[in-house]
Amino acid sequence: MYKAYWLTNVTLDSGYVFENERIDGTKTALYNIFINDGIIKEIQLANVPLQTHLPVQDARNLLALPAFKEMHNHLDKTYLGLPWKSCTPVPNLMERLNLEAVELAELAETGQHRAEQMLHLLLKGGATHVRTHVNIDPYIGLKNLEEIQKALESFKGKMTHEIVAFPQHGLLRTNSTALMRQAMKEGASLVGGLDPGGVDNNIEASLYEMVDLAVEFDADIDIHIHDPGHLGFYTIKKLASLIEEAGWKNRVAVSHAFAIGDVPIEESNDLASILSNLGIAIMSTVPINRVIPPIDLLHEKGVHVALGCDGFYDSWSPFGTGDMLEKAGRLAERYNWKDEYALTQSLQFITGGVKTLDDEGNRLWPNVGDDASMVLVDASCSAEAVARRSRRAAVIVNGNLVYGGLNCESALKAN
């Protein structure tokens, strides 16, 4: 791609169609967007004749969406790139961990190759950022971290990333604090945690250890809490109290958090207020086979909720596509968000909170000064893209085409 060029004939959400004071559809319009050095410098309606000697890329009326963020993944676990292998059944979580421990050393040898297969799937689906958890444990030490760092480096300029040092087999259970500390020194950017009750069997000690690590390295936290019911609920409340005590506001995420959906709605409501006040985010994979946290309630209370694909096609599950738009669509299906407004707004759960339109229908994205990163899809509007999981035709990152193709004209163009 060029340093400075016009991206022409781009469809953008431009407003809502109201019928009897109800949102009945989405208005769109064609725009020309001037991009220079990876930044959007100008946006003008395409019905104005464009006179330029700069290169022109024709978007062919494709709809532009904000680039997607995959906020819960395990690049080190996937079987992608290896011969097909289904999932071995186990009776419980601990047996699953034991099974995973057996294959860790063997899988680590192909870590970079497998992770690159996953990253390619994510990118072609429109994700230009990934938060990946990487196993840090005595079975493989930092081998997975080294392999994943090489894979992420090969996608430099195409995807940004965060690496969570993740004690999958228990921070206390496997005595992994020293390895976690080493991982943070070697390039991990977040401190992870896992089920202080169900795995470490000591909620308070496990949480204290994790928070102390985060404070030591001035790092954010992403802890996986699968524990259901009041065990998981108590764990999340205890975490919240430690976060308030440590002054770690707006620096913590809880992944899965199934327990918030297991307790009475009054308790969920109270905890949602606590999470919102402390800026504790919830990361969900929107599973279809179990209760999930009440994302609608959490969002209404101001809790930041983001979605991810998890470590699909691995020892935990043979399923998954790496398609973040599919995740947004599944979320909409679970909550019966089927009207135009709800479908449009559900996009924010895979874009880091970026919305194309506000509640009144004013365009929020894109704006002059934004990074020129977007997904071009074959859809008439955002609502259709979410509902129909529309085809991704191209992905642009900081002005550069990193997936798909566009028509290019470098001569003087007049529309």
C-alpha cells in the first residue's frame, strides 16, 4: 500500500431510519477517505468529485467496520497445523489439566507454527489485535512464551498483541511464582491467574500472590475464574476487594466468570456495580453449553465486556473458527438482540468498545485523526454484518492492506 492515498467508495453507517419513533433500519452513505502515514486525514462524501494525483484504492462499496479485537485466546494450545485430532473425554477439570500436562512438551516444539496458523485465521476474520494467554508452568518453563513471541513477531505490522503469563496448572498448585516472575521479565505483559478455589485450593493466598506479582511488575491482570456458584462468586468479590486495596482500578479483567450467572439476579446486580466502580472487565467466549455471566446486565451497569475465541481446536475442544464477527452474532442470538439497534450496538463487544453510531444515530466512527485500521465487509450495514457474519473482503491496518484485495488506480481520478 501507499503512504498517502485515497480509499474511495467506502460504505459507512451514517444514521438510523426511524419509523413511528422506532429504529427501523440503518442509513449508509458512500465516502472517500484520505489516508496518510497510517492515519485518517480527511473524510468526504463520495458524491463530491475527487481530484487527486495521489494513488486511489477503490473499496467497491464495501462496508467499513472498526477493526476487531480478540481478547481471549491461547495461541500455544491449538492443534492447528497438525494432523486432525479430536478431543479426549475427561470427567473433570483436574483430569483435563493432567491430560494437557502430558502433551505440553511435545506440542511446544511446534509452538510457533501452530500459533501462526491461528493468527492467520484471526486476521482473515478481521481481528487486528490479540490477547493471548501463554502457559507458564514447570512442565515446559518458558518454552511456550518463546514460541509465541516468535509467532507474534512474524505478524508485526499486521496485528498488535498482549501476552498474559498464565499459570494454567495453578499458581500455588505447581509453585510457579518464580517462573511467572521470569516470564514477566522476558516479555509477558499481563499477570494471569486461574481458579484460586477450584485449582489452587486457597482463594486468599492465590489472589494475594497474583496481585503482588502485578504490583511488582506494574502489570495488568487477567484471571480465569471457571469455578461456578458461590465459590466463584466469592472469589470474584474477594478479588475486587484486593484490587481496591491495591489501587489497581481499571487494570483487571476476569475471564469466563460463569459464577456471576449462577447466583440470584440481585447478587449479580450488586457485584456488577462493584466491578463497574473498579473498572474490572469481563472477558467472555460466549459458550453455548453452559450458563454465562449476564452480559446484558454487566454492560448496562457500565462493566466493560469483551469477547474472544479461547484456545479453539485443542485438547479442550475440537470446535472453533477464529471468527470474531461470529462471536458478536452468537452473543446477539443468546440475548435475542435481533432489532436493528441491538445488532448495530453489539459490534462494540469485538472492537474494544468502538461503535459506528451512537444511540441517536450520529456517526461515531471513523473520524479524522483515527488510525486507518478497518475491516471491509460485504454487507449493507453493521446490523447485517453481525446477523449474517458477512464475508470479510479486506483488512487494513494503519493504512496497509494486510488481508484480501482492493482495486488500485494511481492515475488522476475524477468521480
